[in-house]
Amino acid sequence: MYSKIAILSSLVLAMFLLSCKKEDDSHIPQPGKGVFIDHGFIPVAVEINPSADIQEAIYSTNKVFVATSDGIWKNDLTTKAWSRSGLEGKRITFIYKHPTIDKKFFAGISPDSNEKSLYVSTDEGQTWTAVESPVYSSLESTYEIYVCMTIHPAKPNIVFANLMGGTTIAVSKDGGNTWHRNNYAEDSNFSYPCPIAVIPGNTGKIYQGAEAPLDDAWLATYDINTTDPVMLSNFQKVIDMDVWENRRPNELATFPYTPNTLYVGQEGALSKVTGNQSVFIYKSDEKSTFPYSYIEGIWVDPANTKHILFGGAVNGEQTTLSLYETQDEGKTVAHISDKLGMTEPQVRDIIATDSYPAILIKDDILKKARLVLYKNQ
């Protein structure tokens, strides 16, 4: 038989272990229970990407850079102060940070007359220079508008960009200085702006999401020619309306810690695509209580890839904030609806930082743009 002392010791140990488990459980982050850390409004009235809604903010060395209708603005995350970062007075269509070349940024603009439509910075946005030859439209007698960009993960000088014209992809073989339409096409085609991505785990293909023609939403791949990357061949739809219905892709997000996965922000949905398989992480329909939010911003937690923060806006009046969080990859989703004192807030982008994800929010009624960090409790 056990002695009374041994039994008492076992009970004490069990109570200790139970108390430890309870304390550990209490520290598991709860979706939608985080707090916002306010970094304030851009100090002038601006629109966020009036020409496109794809790549709107980047992070670099403790600063968030934002593409606006009045140049590029940056927020110092330490001081929370806003300041300009070049291209003042220009309508910025996208901003992109090179993933492997330090301090190299790209930014597109809506050009006037013969103004170049693409700029590059090699000093983290302190100075900007127009690239030598963006794609030019002889029909419109203007340089074409760039709306998003991706870099070949294994070849840092091969740059792909989608043009405003639709499914036409522009390609640069010299780090972004000179450009050609894919397959050296003479003209661009027309559709909604299309997001593109090359995922780290499959560098031989480029993905493109589109609704082209109208009311035909899809995700497709092209093979990248190893000799001449301008040549894109073997167009194949990976996901079509049989799976997605007509939910136009608005954002393609990739992360180095999920190398074989593509996260797709859509009309009323967020999808996870692996290979040719797509699953909905979030989906709004007649059975859902969620707003029909067009998802524009996606952040996947590098410490737990099932933890995802995503958001966007409805097509119409913003009665709530369209921000969502899941800790289990969509099995349960929390809607963070607080409008944060704004009139019609729209989530335009969610950016990874060295601390917490940063959320860019705009309000077209107030003509303001705001940055907040989201700390999960």
C-alpha cells in the first residue's frame, strides 16, 4: 500500500500539472480577441490605389510604405510618425519590395502623356528613378499601367508584372529596366486587373488569377521558358468556376514558409490552393452570416500557418469592418467588425512586420488612410 505521504505527494503533483495546463491553455490566442495598436492616419487626404487593388503596402526595416494617390508615404513603426517617401503628386498603382535584393523597391504610376509608368528605388524609397523602357501602347500613345509584380524566386533579375490591360503579363530579364509583353505580343488585352505569383516550391510556372472574359473566374498557370522567360506557354486553368463559382481572384499571396501553397483572396472568399486542389478557408454565401467581403489582404502566421488574418471590403456601404481571423485554417472564423470610429472602413492590405501584422485601412467617405497593428491576445 502507498503511504499517506506518497498519496499526498501524488495529489499535489497532479494539481500542479493541472494548474500548469490550465495556465498554458489560457495563453492560446483567441480569434478576434486581439487589440489594435493605432499608428494613425496619413496626414493628408489620399486615395489608396485608385487604379488597382492588388499591391498597396510593403514593409522594410521597421517602416511600412503605402501607395497612395499622392505619392508614397511611410510610417515609422517605432515613432508612429508618417512622412513622405517619394513620387509626390503621382497616383501610385502598386508598390513592391524585391524579396532578395536589399532596399530595392518598385512602384507603378498612372502616367501623364509620355511619362514613364514604372519607377525603381535602390535606397529604400529615398530616391526614385523611372525605368528605361516600360511597356508602351502604340494604340494609346502612352506607357501602360502596372498593377502588380512578382520576382522569380531562383533568378532575382527576372521580374514579372501584370498590366492594367488584363491578362497580359510583362516580363523583364534585366532586373526591371526593360520590358516586353509575354511572348513579345504587340498589344495588350482587356479584363479586370489580374494578380500573379510565382510560388517558391514551383519556380517553373507563373500563376495568374482572373475574371476573363466577364463572369468567368479562374486560376491558371503558364510554363516559364528556361531559355527566354518572356515566352510563357502551356496555359492551363488550375481552378475554374466548377470549384470557385464566379468569385474573381483579387489577391495571390505566397510565403517562404508555405512554399507549395497559394492563398487566394476572392469575391466573398479566401481559398488555399495546393497543386490543383482548392479549399475554402472562408466563404460567404446564403448560408453564411459573414458579409460578402472581397478579400484583399492576407497574412499567414510564420509560427503557426493555420493562424490566418485576412480582410477586405464589401461591394457597397461598409456597415462593419471586414476583418477576419482563424486559428485553425478556417474551421472556425471570427469576424472582427469594429469600425474603429471610421465611417466606411475598408481593409486594403495586411503586411507582415517584425512584430505584429500591420493592417492598412482606407475610408473613401473621410478620404483618409490609417495604419493599425493587430496584436492577438
